[in-house]
Amino acid sequence: MGNTSRLVRTLLAAALAVAPATTLTLSVTGCGASAQGLAGGIRRGPATDATAHQAAVAAGDAAFANRVDRAQLELAVTKYEEAVKLKDDDWQTYAKLSRACYALADQWLFFEKDQKPDLFLATYAKGLDYAQRGMAALSPDVEKRLAAGVDLKDAVSLLDKQAIELLYWHATNLGRWANAQDITVVLSYKERIYNIMEMVLRFDPNFFYGAADRYFGAYYSIAPSFAGGDLDKSQSHFDASLRIAPGYASTYILIAEFLAPKKQDEAMFDENVAKVLAMADDVIPEMAAETIAEKKKAVLLQKRKADGEFPF
């Protein structure tokens, strides 16, 4: 029973990338000022101070580009938050803010989660909340649907490819947030994340280094057969993601952590972990921070294997 529960709890961890299902308002701390969900609706119109707004976005972009430094990543979050306070319908910056919160949780707080579990959880929560607000900012029709009580998984059907970053970063933050909590939370959001990732795959299979195929690769490897698990589908999706971005380290980590143990393939595990550890930090120059974090995760996977966690 314990193994089954653990299996289901990790099902959504693949959303790299998951509160009532209608309007999500998670006024929690951990990633700067409190997010607002849809409280009060979206304030539309020009920035209250256009010059300050532009400066905040530019400063956030510059800091995020240097996110290999944690202080710069935290500064990016702060500056993006300043920007959306000045212009609440700036949906592009909400997307950047959601990604920055995810990066802070996944690349830094992940390694501190045993010591700071509340901060780890709250940072993902802020990221998913910001992405949802960005969707409402982008589409007044989505905002109206959410305000009327329509579930987000249905409301997002009004969005097109323009919203792909908001959709993806909402799903990835939501997957990690739910996975860190109770099993009932995980099950509550499984359908939303799956549906959103299907939209991402339909809009652009190449988006974010083959992100949707990477998600489905992990999904089909983790799910038990009675719940749709399929190792052949998993391998096919992982292969598709790697064809798009052979240097993206996270894909190899997911194969090692989920597909290799399910197939009881120790060689596959060792090969994929070794590929990550052998990567240059700048194998994808703009993703050096992410690669460094995945290399740290590879070391942790080796330790988990040495501790007998995997069924080889």
C-alpha cells in the first residue's frame, strides 16, 4: 500500500516540469509579495508609472539572465513583482514571474526542502497563482469564466498559442505543489495538468526543449498500467523530447528516476545519470543554471540507488 501511495503521489512530479478548482487564491509567502489570485479582478489599462514599469521589467530580465546566482534570481522575482503591481494586465511579466518562482523552488529550495518545507511549497504556490492571474490578464473571457466558477481546466480552452508560457508554468508549478502535499490534492489536479500539457503539445511540440513530450514520458512511466501507464509510450515521448533537445539535462534525470526503475534497467539508469554528470554546465548556454541543478539531482539519484531505493 505504501508503494502504491508513493507512486500516485509522484505521478504529477513529471509536470516540469501541480485549493478549490475554480478560483485559486493562495495568499502565501515565500516568493516575494503575496499573489492575489483573482481577488478584485484584473486592473486593466496603462501602467500607473510607465517608466517605472519598463525599468522593473528590464531589471527583472537582467537578473533572471544571471539566475545561476541565487541572489539574482530572487532579485528577478522582486522586480517582476514590482512590474505587475504597476501594470496588472501585463500577462507577459506574469509568465516570467511564474517561471522565476518555479526556478527558485526547483533549482535552489529543492535541495533545502527538508529544512524549509513551507518555503519550498509556498514558492511553487506563488508560481502557479501568478500564471493563473496572467491567463486572466491575457483574456477577459477567461477572467469572466473563472469569476463565474468555471474550472480552470475548462476555462483555458479559450486560450490560444499566445498563452503557452502561462499554461506551461502554471502546470509545472501546480504539479510540484500538489506532489508535495496530500494524495487527495494530487488526484484533484491530475486532469487539469494532463489537459494543459496536451494543449502545450498541440500548440508547439518544440516548446521549452520538448517540454510536453518530456512530461508525458514521465507520466506514462510512472502511472500503473491500470491507470494508463505504458512503458512503450513513455520511451516514445522521451525519445521525441530528446530529438528536440538532446542537451536538456532534465529529460535524462526523468528517464533515470522513473522509466529505468520501472523497466528494472540498471544500465539505463547509470547511462542517463552519467550523461548528465558529464555535461558541460553551458551545454545549452541560456540554461546553465538548470543544468547545474540537474547535475546535483544526478548525484542525489546515485545516492538513492546506493541506498537501495530502486528495484535493480
